[in-house]
Amino acid sequence: MLEVDHVSIEFGGLKAVQDVYLKVNDNELVGLIGPNGAGKTTLFNLITRIYRPTSGRIKIDGHNIREFHAFDIANKCHAARTFQNIRLFRDLSVLDNVLVASHLKIDYGFWTVALHTQKFFDSEKRIRGEAFELLKIFNLHEKYDELAKNLPYGDQRKLEIVRALATKPKILFLDEPAAGMNESETAELLNLIRFIREKFKLAILVIEHDMKFIMGLCERIYVLDHGQLIAEGTPKEIQNNPKVIRAYLGEETIT
């Protein structure tokens, strides 16, 4: 589903990501970790075309995204993401936040809307029904008409994931989904991500600082430090990797 092939990016001579490679297979749950400033979110922004790499190649669902725009990632590559800082449409309702994403998959054009044809009404009914069913899966359906900004923090996180799923992705990128959550909310989220993978049959790449969370969730983990990939492996291999320990805890810890 995803292949990052020796990708680098520079900002004014600063190498934020250097010669990074990684891959995510169909229906696989993969983690991306590293200390603050390691380049994790920068890599996500490269994958989702917010940034363009200085060198290297990225393929999503078989598409080389070199000439793609950010909106092509969802539309052509069947990929969706959430953000480290929640980016909901705060003054829209819960349902409307999901409908914004659902309309990416509409099958009618301008004149269908302008003339209010039967196809328009049928499509709108279908999209609203699908959006409501998604909210129901995540226990947000009873809050469908509330403004997004009025939801509790944990529900806002869930709504952002629901909005991403409304684009019907084959791969989902989660940028620190547990940020700001308490222990019980984090445990609920862990089970939710597992459920999403099985329910929607998609691949997931997740960035997270909570080591207990990532180790209990992912099948494989990549580790970045100062923009470079320093390790790849199973959770057990990563936990025992001297380079990873050094990156997080310092040289003196392992000498």
C-alpha cells in the first residue's frame, strides 16, 4: 500500500528527513516512532503531499505521487490522515464534518446539483446514510447535530478518524492519535484502531509518543532520529535495539 523509497527533504539547507525508506503492506498495522524533532510528522507531510521531497520516490496504492497534489492523495490513492493537532471544522456539526469528506466520492456534477435531479437527491440520501452509519459505529450518532467544537476531547479525536474513514481509504495515516488523552481514553483508542483495521480492511501507519501504546498496537515499527531511519523491526526487537535506547535515553544508559 505504501512504499517510501530513499526520501529526503531540506529546508534552507537543514535536512529534516534524510534517505528514509519504509513500506506498509495491505491490512498491516505499522508504527513510526522517534524523539521530538525526529522528522515523523515531516515524513507524514511528504507522504500526503503537503511537502514535496528534495529526492526519492513515494508510491501509494501503486501510484507514484511525484506529480500529485495533496487532494489527489485521498481521491486517487485512497489514503486519508488525521493530524497531530485536531483539525475539525469546529463550527460545523458532527454530521457535516463527516459529509465534507463523504462528498469526495460523489458521482454527480454541477448540473445535477443545479437542476436538483433525482440523481442528486438519491446520492445525497445515500451519502447522509453512510455518514450516519459511520457515526453509529463510533458511538457519535447521538451527537450528530452538535457543533464539533463542543465535543469532549476524546470524541473530537474519534470524529477526526471518522471523517478520514468517510473517504473510504485503503490506508490510514494517524498522527499522534492518543495525544492529550488520559489512560482510559488511550486504552479505548488502542482497541478502536484494531477494530478499524479489521472492520474496514485497511492498512494503518501510526505516529505515537506513547511507547506502551505503540508497542501494544503495531506489528512492525520504524524508528526515526534526527531525520534518519535508525531501526526497523517487531516491537520486541525495537525495545532491545541499542540505537533506539540511545536515541531516547542517551549514550550513558547503555554503556
